[in-house]
Amino acid sequence: MAKRIWTIDFLRGTAIALMVAYHVIFDLHYLDITRMPMNDWPLILMQRTIAILFLGLVGASLAIKKRPFLQDAGRALIVFTIALGITVATSVWPGEGMVVWGVLHFIALSIILGHFFVRLGKWNVLSGVGVLVIWAALSGKVAGSLLLLPLGFPPTGFFSYDYYPLLPWFSLVLFGIAVGSTGIFQKLDAKIRKPAAADSVCWAGRHSLAIYLAHQPVILAILFLVKPG
């Protein structure tokens, strides 16, 4: 088994901790326990920071590990299967706003697509900019449909609490591949000794998928128990 890079685990653990905190706030608001300023800049910035960390690390990990295609495809299949389970679960509850193409659907497809971009290394900075340019050029000019949902062109009236299309979000994966291709994480790992205080965050980073799947049911169960009335 390849040696884990603790800085990657720490960043991913930080992202998962921020995500859990954000979803506690969101669920308090959604269940009408406490109204939260969900559209104010601090929470929007928090949400964007989580996305940048998670999706950038998807790309960085692809660049660092350089797995054979079949291994990446197998990982993508596992993630996509879990994503389909989330689609089914959210169609039952909450129903409205169900997750049709959420972050896990996106990550599964990004693993497959990103595999072919790894060979471009640092040049993926340009690839990422290209994705943003395409997104800007096509926004508002393509008729949306369910078939185009993964690309970023949803049908009129589409609403989901978790929606991550390729445009523009695949740019973050490509930027992550570019950064991961520089060897910066390996250099940091060699120069900076992991402090003991980082152990719990790194542990969360190593088990981020399990925490991602478990945290919302746990949070909601607790809030339903304590909710007045």
C-alpha cells in the first residue's frame, strides 16, 4: 500500500469538518428550528471553500496516485453506486429538491474524465481555464434538459439541494490535477512533520466518504429528537 500523504488527509479532513458544520447550520434552518442567513456571504463562502477543497483534492489525488484506468474506473463505479443510493433516498425524503446529480455523481464522472487529463500535468491550469471559458460562453445560451443536467444545463424549473455539473465545477478538478502534478504535497509531507494535534483531522480525511454518508442521518436524527413540538 502506498504511503499516505498526511497533508492531503489533513485538507480533506478539514473539508469534511467544515461540511458537517455547514450541514448542522443548514438542517437547523431547513427544519425551522432556527432561521439561519443561508444566503449571506459567510455561509456562501463556507460552502464554496468546502467545494474547492473537496473537488481540488479529487484532482490532486488523481495526479499523485496515477492509478491504472481500470482501478480509477472501479473507484468511480463504487462512488456512482453510492450516489444512486442517495438519489433514491432523497426521492423519498425530502422529495422536493432530491439529489439527481450531486457531488458524488460529479466526483464519479470526474474520476473517469480526470484520468485522461493527468498526463497533461501542470498544463491542466489551462484546461481548467478552458472549462471556465466554455461555461461562460454557453451560460444562458443552451436549452436545458434532463439529459444535459450533468453538463450544467438543467431543464426549466429544476431544483436540487445538491447539484454539481461539469460546467463549471470540473475546472476545480483540473486545477487540482495541476497542483498535484507539481509535487508540492510530497515536498510538504517531507519537510513538515505531522503534529499530534492533526491526528483526528487526518483520521477524518482518511474516512471522508464514510463520514459523508453517515453525518446527515446522524445530524437529522439528533435534531428531530430535540426539535420542539
